[in-house]
Amino acid sequence: MRSLRPFSSAGALAVLASGAIAAMLLVGAVPAQAATASADFDRTKHSLDDPASSWVIANKLRPLQPTNWVPDDLVRLKVPQVYDAYLRKPAAKAVTRMFADFQKKTGLGMQSQSAYRSYSSQVSTYNSWVDTLGQEGADLTSARPGYSEHQTGLAIDISAVGGSCSLRSCFADTKQGKWLAKHAWEYGFVLRYPQGKTKITGYEFEPWHYRFVGTGLARDLHETGVKTLEKYFGLPNATDYE
Ligand code: DAL
Ligand code: ZN
């Protein structure tokens, strides 16, 4: 819960003067935590359109603009990685801390399966999914080039070191998957494609795909219980490409 700010006696008088608050005090009602948290938080603080914004929303209705955008602060991740892994600097710092804390607490390891992907590497990724699943299947699991969060340098697919279930829904049942689902928000990450939200996000459940949005927004998503960025920002469901 957000800390309650101490208020001055003048402030206290102002509060008591408010009929609504006074009524709540009389009946002993306490405003809901989520409503307080959400009311506090400025949802217009950062751009949702600028590809350099930590809040940029990429989905099937919102290609990155320009579609070949490349972040200018990519750094190599200093964590175990299956393929060479880069993220934007703030996201990289947060991943490193998150993986280290997980290891300290459990003695187990997490690794990057896939992090930043350029437009051209998303071409290969998407095409290989089309070869395996056909276009309809591929579109439920992989973004088309220019539409992927991986191209923002703020998204990472995480797997268990030495574990099975990489990039499979059973990752949700691993120690790593469970810990991430509970704690990733503390590091500024959000599970971007939750279970049961395909009609909103356009993608099947991906318990491994985490998106860095910064600790302020991640906390507000956690406290309000809103599961998708689309819903939180009042954007249309992104089930299909236009
Ligand atoms: N797997 C996610 C949707 C991507 O390709 O960006
Ligand atoms: Zn991913």
C-alpha cells in the first residue's frame, strides 16, 4: 500500500470539512487501496506512442513508429543468456537486480532466452513461426516485424537455468515462473500477455514475457489489479491486425 502522508492540522481541518470524507469517518469506512493508488498516479505522465518512452504500447493495432526504430541505449545483459542479450539501460539494470535477488532467495537461476530483437531479427522470428504453425497460429504467438515489444529494448523472455518449460506455458508452474509472477512488478516489470487475456492483447498466455515499464507504473498495475496495458490505458482490444 502507498504510505499515508502525515498532514498538518490545517490540512486536517480541510479534510474534516469534506462531507464525503467526514461521512466515511463516521461509518468507519476506509477508501479502497486500489482506488487510492490509481487516483494518485498520473497515467498521462509518459507517451504511449513515442518508441523511446518506457510506456510505449506496441500491439497489433499500434506498430512502432518508425517501424524500423532502434533504441540508442542498448547494453549487453550481464546475466546468463541463451542468445546474446541486449536491453535498454534501465531495463538491463532492473533485470540484473531481479535475477540476483531471485538467486539469493532460492539458490536457483534465471536466464534471458530472448531480449532485444531488431526489426530484421523479428522478420526471421515471425517467419519461422509461420513455417511451424501457419500464419493464424504464428499471429497468436509472435508479433509481425515492427509490432514487437522486443524491438523496444524493454521486453525479455525469461527461462529457468537448467530447467525445462522454456517458452512453454508450463513455465508458469516452475519456481522461476511463480516467483516472477509475484515479484516482477517490484522491479518495474509487467507480465505482458497474461492467461485469459488473448482477446485484449492478441496473444496467448506467455508466462515468460516480461515488459519493463518502470517501478511507478508496475506498482500501480499491481495495486489496481489491472492485468493488461490496453485496459489500464483505455486502449482498444488488439486482437487482430487492421
Ligand atoms: N511473442 C511476442 C508477442 C513478440 O513476438 O513480440
Ligand atoms: Zn517475448
